[in-house]
Amino acid sequence: MSRAPRRPPAERRAEIAEAARELALADGLAAVTLRRVAAHVGVTPALVAHYHPAMDELVAASFAGAVAPEVDEVRALLADADGAIDRVATLLRTLLDGTRDDVTTVWVEAFALGRRSDRLAETVREQMDVWQTLIQEVVEEGVASGVFAVSDPAAVAWQLLGTIDGLNAQGLVRWGAAGDRYPLLAHAVEGMLGLARGELAARTPIER
């Protein structure tokens, strides 16, 4: 196997971290091992261990690197939506359309692996907090404008996030009708937000 060229320590550390992130997205968090990361970079496992001696830290960092960009992408889409109802519709359609299964796989594995890795569990909670904050902001906007009738936006955000995660996890094994996920969840979310029946479900798909 040809070896990677010599690099300054900071560059090598960043290169290894990026390789771990790429592996996580391509093959899941279980692929982030010393041997797999080393092969991806073209270095020895010992060199990976030298720069990242704690594999729990590297796995947690690869998880964060794989999932964090998604919330920024969704935030940008929400900024272009017209009002709180359209923002919720955009959120649901974007996260349930099946185009982010690589990220969903990383999330699902992180929930399982985090049971035995305190560092990974901590990072998962941090990223979940970011998502809940984003959804809560949208709900609070709708409450402030009189569109949503919600007494506890934080609880609604938590419930909505958990439902999206569950539906996407089911989608990984192709359980249920993918095409029905948005309207079915939209009707449930109408109840959570105090909207009239059909007010959210009837929103047209977002243009991407």
C-alpha cells in the first residue's frame, strides 16, 4: 500500500479527522476504527493512534462532523420559507424525503453506540439540543405571530424531533410507505400546533 506524503502535525490530525467523518457517512460509525481510518488516509494504525489516542474522541468527533452540517442546511432552507407554517412544512418535507439516509444512519448508530461511550453520548445530546433549539424557535415564532396555539414550545419541539427520528429510522429498513410520511405526520403536527385539519398537510412541496 502506498503511504500518504508527510504532512505537518496539524494537517495530519485534520486529515485523519476528515477521513473518520467520511467513513462515518459512507459506512456508518462502526467503520470508524483505527485500521479503517488508517487505510482511508494511507498511513499506519499506529500513526492514527498517535494523533488520536482516544478512539472514543475520534468517533464522537466523526459523528459531530457528519451530522452538524445538516442543521445549518436546514436552517438556511427555513430562512427562505414564508412564515411559521411554511417553515414547519419545509422542515418536515426536507427531513422526511429520504435524501439524508447517510446522516440518518450515523444518528441511529450513535444512539446505540452511545450507550457504551460516554463521550459519544455527550456529543449526541449536544447535537440533539441544537436541533431542538432550531425547531423550538420555529414554534415560538408561530406562537408569537398568533398562528400556533402552543403552551410549551420546548415540549412540542422535543416531541416533533423524536417523531422525525423514528420515522427516518424506519425508513432505513424500508418499513412503511415513504410517500405517506409527510401527510400522516403533518396531520399529527397540526394537532400539536393547534392548526386546522389540512392546513399543514396541504402545503405544496418545497422547491430545492
